[in-house]
Amino acid sequence: MTRATVPETKYLIIGNSAGGIAAAEAIREVDREGAITLVSEEPYLAYSRPLISEYLAGERSLDSMLLRPLDFYERNKIDALLGTRTARVDFGHKLVELEDGRKLAWRKLLLATGGAPIVPKLKGSHKKGVFTFTTLEDAERIGQAVSRGRTLVVIGSGLIGVSLAQALVHRGVAVVMVELMDRVLATALDAEASRLVEEALRREQIEFILGQTAKEIVGRPEDGRRVGGVILEDGRTIACDGVVFAIGVTPRTELVAGSPVTVNRGIVVNRRMATSCRGVYACGDAAEAYDFIHKTNRLIPVWPNAVAGGRVAGYNMAGRRISYDGSTGMNSLNCFGLSTVAAGIVESKDDPTCEVLASSGPADGTYRKVVLRNNRIVGMVFVGDIERSGIVFGLMKDRVNVRRFKETLLSADFGLGALPDDLRRKRLPLANSQPGGPRRNGG
Amino acid sequence: MGCGLCEVYCTLAHSTSQDLIKAFKRERPRPVARIRVERTDGLFLPVQCRHCPDSPCVNACLTGAMYKDPRTGAVAVDSYKCNGCWTCIMVCPYGAITRDIDKGIVAKCDLCPGRDVPACVANCPNEALIWAEDGAGGQSSPLVATAQERTGGH
């Protein structure tokens, strides 16, 4: 490929979800005119992946899942090539070849390619009725395959598995969750919060098989090509009408295979979200970005981090030097009415450098825990009453020394008012302008 | 002085009935106050959304429901898109976003559209709340701000 004969775009974004959209908006804040081309293999306007669970439950249609208004691409002058797969990237000549044969030259490239669900290579995993659950199309497929009274086995009990289980319950489908660890949401939550969420799920008749995973998927007696059951490692067979693998996602790095872009587990980026290849950036589930708690680059495949990284990538692509503050693992869920948020190091085990403060409400399902290291918050878990958890998250993100007031962090009335005066005034400044009111209507 | 009238009038302003007794006693879904008076150790601190120029809640929102109004700078939530995942609550450094449990979505200060002055400010008997514009960072955001902290006598 040579650059001279192909059309050029200034900014090429591969990916149309959290990271790609955030980057495009950041670019437009800085550069109002430079050509932006966004390529996505999915044919839809950017939609909220976390909402596919409500879509499957029948509670939501695509129009209420759109991340941005319908005129978003037009208003931001983004040339969106939807339903278009990227065939390959030539990093040397700064060219991209799309699957339909079109070629494009780019000056700055963002890889916001996301993650792909992991499907283990088991005997029978190609059968009809084996699913994953990360895209609208996945939700559509599962929705067509299930009906009231059917049984689905969900392998994995992370956020995707749990959100899927909730949707299936709404559809009247019996759910058996198989989890390799000894508890649900084992990477997102600590043991106590896991127990509370598991109880909430059991109340909805979801069945759990912990400490187990699938060994083989077997067919039906009348049709061997269709899923009829799952054989677990311990030899048990669970009869079912379908199986969903929800054991995690792996960064989609196929476009950089054999290229000068450094890949560890994900695409490695610096604090400006730039890869090892000049002019090439990465963000979201595809990238390994900075974690401010672990003080190293890690894969943290959660939505808010994709947005944060995408914004930083976009600013830098457009020439505004902005450094990524870093983020950390963070998850929030509303599981059949049980509110849970958790971030940072949630289970410190016997780490002698960590101090754990934990409290449990009477029998009302509230639970609070804060993990400290050298009087700085490194982790938090809130269940039930979560309204002030963001204040704790802010103290953690800003590495605030909480020695003077740490005993108040768990109290039911903890808030900004509980902070020492000097710290409170810094974090909640009093009005710095005259009364009278702002301009209404932007005028 | 911790009277809590801002909470009362905020709840009323966001009720369907616009009637004080109905709003607190009978209305379902229950109207939710978007301002909270913290009462700690004799300190009274009204807390509400600061409509941050770089809003953590908007950046964290999983559904596109939370957005910054490009015209006014106010941070607003589209209740049609919100699914009550609470991610915005997890990252709000002020703890200023509330769960509207009955509706299964979040509630936050919307600066009382349609009113000249937000209900909390209009009904604060002590001028502890003011209607202001924060010019920090070169961007301006409208907000209800705390003019003075009040301490209670005890």
C-alpha cells in the first residue's frame, strides 16, 4: 500500500463504544475541523453494552440504549463507517485496509477495539446453544433461543454472568450458575459482599454450583448438534437448553499482531495513552493502562476507565498534552434491589501492610468496608446504603491521609461534614462568587 | 442552622402533586430530595451537585444518561436512559447523587428548571445557600453553593 493513492483522514478511531466515543468528543474539544473517521464492525450507533441485560429482559429497546443523541456523528463531523471490519493496519505507512477493500491513510490512530469474550476450547463448545454475552447481537441470539421454563447454564459469575442471570430470571428461564471460585463476583467484591449478592440471587431461585467448571458440553439425544447438557469437572451432568460462557474478556489485539506496537496482556500505553508506536494510541478493554492503587499498568476492563482513557487519548491525539490520572478496578451493581459498589483492593487477605475497617448493619443488609495502607484508602466496599461511597472513592483517588478521621469512614452519617475543617474546605469550597445567579438559557 | 427547609422544598419542587402534605404522605413514587443537609458534630452542611466542569459522573455513566448540558453547563440525567447502576454515585466526590429507589434511577440537583431561583435557595431562611456561578477553570457552571457554614449550639 502507498499513501499517495488513498484518501486520508486525520484521526482514525477503531471502535465505537465507550473509549472510541469519548476520544472523538475529546478530539472535537480541541480540533473542531480535523477529519475524524470511526470504524466499527458492529452496525449500530454507539450503544450501552451494559444495557444488553435489560434488552434481553425485554425491558428496553435499542433507542433507549444509545449513548448519544441520533445526530451525534453528524454534529461532531465524524465519518462513521459502521458494520465495517478492519482487515489490517500498516503501521509503517500509516494506512488501514478495511474488509470491504477500502483503504484509508491516517495521521493519528486510536485502537479502541475492546475485548472479546473468552470461550474455552471444550469438547462440544461449537454446538448450537453455546453463547457469550457482551454484544447486542449476543442478547438477540440468547433471546431467540430461550423461553419460559427453559434452563440455561451460565459459566462464570462475574458482572456479565450476574447481569445475564438477572435478565434470564425476568424471562422466566431457570438459571444454574457455575463458578470456578468459591464465591460469586470473586474479583469484583470481597467475601462478605459476595455472600450478600449470592443471597439476593438465591432468593430469585438462581442455583449455584461453586468451585466447579465445565469439562464438556453434550448434545441432545434427539439432536447431537444442539446443547443438551454440561458435564462438570467433578463428573456431574447438568441438563440444560443452552450454555453461556461469561468467564471474562481478553483484549482484542489482533490488529497489532506482528507490528511495532508493544503488547503485554493488552496493548501497552503510557500516561498519555500512547502506544510504543508513534501516532498510535489505545484505550479501554484492549489496553493496559495505569492503575493508581497498584501503581502499575494493568488490564481493568470496566466502562468508566475506557471513557477516562479514551478522553486522554483524544486530547493527546489532537495535540493537547494531558496525562492520565490512572484509575483502578471499580464496579457498581444493583442486583435485584441490592446496591453494591466496590473499588480498589477489596480483599486484602492477610496482607500485613493493610488495615481493614469493616462494619455490618443490623439485619438490614448494609455493609461497609474500607481497606487502608499507611493511612491511605486503597480499597472500599459498600452494600445497601451507598450514597456517600463516592466521597470515600474521592479520598482514595486523591491519596488523602485519613488518619485523623478514619474511624468515621464507616459511620452511617459519614459525609463531607465528618472531614476535618481544613480538608473539608478544600474538598467542598464555599461559594466563590457573588449571589445573583448564573445566566439561564446559556444567554 | 440545620432547619432542613432546603430538603423539604426540594422534595416538594420535585413532586408531582406540588402539595406539601401529599408529597410527603401519599405520593407514589415518592419524590426525592436532591439536596442533603449533613449534620455532624454540630456542623450543618448542605450538599448538592456542584455541576463540575469535568464531571466524574458523566464520564463514568454506563448508559449515556448523565450528560453536561452544552448550553447551560448544568449536569443533568436523562431518566429514560438511566438504569440505576449507581456508577455515578460511586465516583461523585460530594456524595451528591441519590438513589430514587421507587423509580430505580438516580436523582440529582437539576437547578429547578422553570424556576427563576432553585427551590432550596428561595426557601433558605438564613442565606446559607446562594445561587451562584462558579467561574473556576475558565468554564462556568451554574450551581447552588453554600455561602456560609453554620454550626449549631450544643
